[in-house]
Amino acid sequence: MSRRVAITGAGGFIGSHLARHHLNAGNTVRGLDLPGIQMPDGVEPIYGDLTDPDAIAKTVAGCDVVVHTAACVAESGEWSTFYRLNARAPRDVAVAARDAGARSFVHLSSVMVHGFDYRDGANEDDALDPADNPYCWSKIIGEQHLRGVSRPGEFSVHIVRPGDVYGPGSVPWVQRPIQHMRDRTFLYVDPRHSVINHVYIDNLIDAIDMIVAGEDATSDRPYIVTDGQRTLMRDFWGWFAVRAGVSRQPALPGWLAEPAVGLLSAILPSQVTRKLDLDRQSIRYLRRRGVFDITRVQSLGWQPIIGLDQGREVTAEWLAGIGLLRA
């Protein structure tokens, strides 16, 4: 049966893939994004800000499922922006969806609510850690603000904690690193130990569908979603580097990389550090060593369908299309 689906951030990486998925399934899709952001063909567009109650109300009106993907995704920045978009907006959208008669609300949180120094094998019950990082902290608050919004039998709130989502259109985990490789400004940190908790975009969408299908049984329970593999960052990106014709990338131990980047950030002009992504918080993302446990989402019957080889091949085709890899 066709459903009416609303997606915030429908012009973004995850949001646009979700929109096309639901359109292909025969669902009606309405999207919310900022003016000037293009959404997939077939989406009913609503343009506005997440702090605009009227825009939110128009987006969720008459919808069965509301998926909240819009967020401030950055390693650092102004706390007020992170709080407005990541901490406060999820509850505002969820309450509007509930009051408009929706059945389900999906919040795209992040595994980064567990910080950077989580244990190997960490799961949803492990401690939340703001890690002195605005993204981690704001995502934690966003989840906390959703407590008490659900109504059993009427309105479910689903919290999804994706890992490092990659695929065609991914900027932080695909496009930006490959561009840095081509510019000879890429740096591996702790290359023998640092891992990427990758999840291919289609696998994430399949997991979201399964979590939503659980209704009350999966409501108010966070679900970590990754591909469940231990993949070193140098192996993940090294595959793309070969296809980009980049033979060597420098590497530094983490104990040296963080203070070195901090020193360079203090010396170089801000426009240079932004272009090079010279930021202590960026280095912390590259130093993570633990692999997350995905037992909870697997207990629903979910398994990643797209393997790493296939996911990278599809992503490489997209990268070739935008000129970052050789066709």
C-alpha cells in the first residue's frame, strides 16, 4: 500500500537517496530543504528552515512517515548552529509529525553519540560521550529531547545511529578525501589501527525500512547501523587512491598529528585551514579504532546486502562521472 513520506534534508546525500527509494516503491514523497537546494524529481518540495514552524507543518501535513535527515554535519563550528539544527530541531519536527497524525518518525542520529574513544565492540547500551565536540554533543541532546514524544499504538519514534555512510553523493567519506588525495593534501592518521565504520547508503535505507516496520517494538530504542566490518581507513580509501592515480599518501601517528594540526591551525590563515581541513576535530575522526556491534539491528532480520566491493565500485562510477576518478 502506498504511503505518504516526508523527508527533511531531501536534497542532501541521505535524504535524496531515501526520496528516490520511496518514489521507486510507489510512495508519495514531500521534502523539506533550504531554498536553492535541488531535490530529486518527483518530490513535492517545501523550502524553508528547520526553525520555521510553518515550513515544518507544511512538510509533515498528511504524511504517514516522517524521516528527519537534516542536520549540521561538520567536525567543528558555532555551537548555536549545532544546537539549533541537531539538538532542538528533531523534537520540533517529531512533535509536529505526531500532532499532524503521522504514524512514525525516524531520527537520523549518529554513532558519534558514543564519542571517539568508545570500546571495540561498543553497542547501543554503551555510554554516550560528548567528547568535547559540538557534533557529538548536539546529537546526544537531539536524542534526549525525543524522550516522551512517542505514543504507543499511535506514534512511534525510531532512532537510527548510522556509521560512516558512503555511496554516490557522499561528501565527508568519499568526495572530500578523494579530492584531498588528488590535491596531495590527504593524511592518514594511525594507519595500522584507524578504522572506518562504513555503511553503504542502500544498506542503511534497508535497515531504516525494517526498523520502521517494527512500530512499537522498535520505538524509542536506538539502532546502530554499519556494514559490520573491520576495515582500516587506509584500505577503504586506498582502493579509491589507486583508481585516482595517487600512489602515495603521507601518514602520521595520532599523538603527533593532533598537536601538529593544532599548531598549523594557529599559524595559517583560516581560509587555508578550511580548505585543507586542518582541524583537531578532523584528526580525531581519523583516529577511531573501535568497530561497533550491530547485533541489535541484525536481530530484526537485517543484513547488509551490498558488500564493500560492490559499494565501492558503484561509488567509483559516480566519482568518475564528476571527474574525480578515471572512467
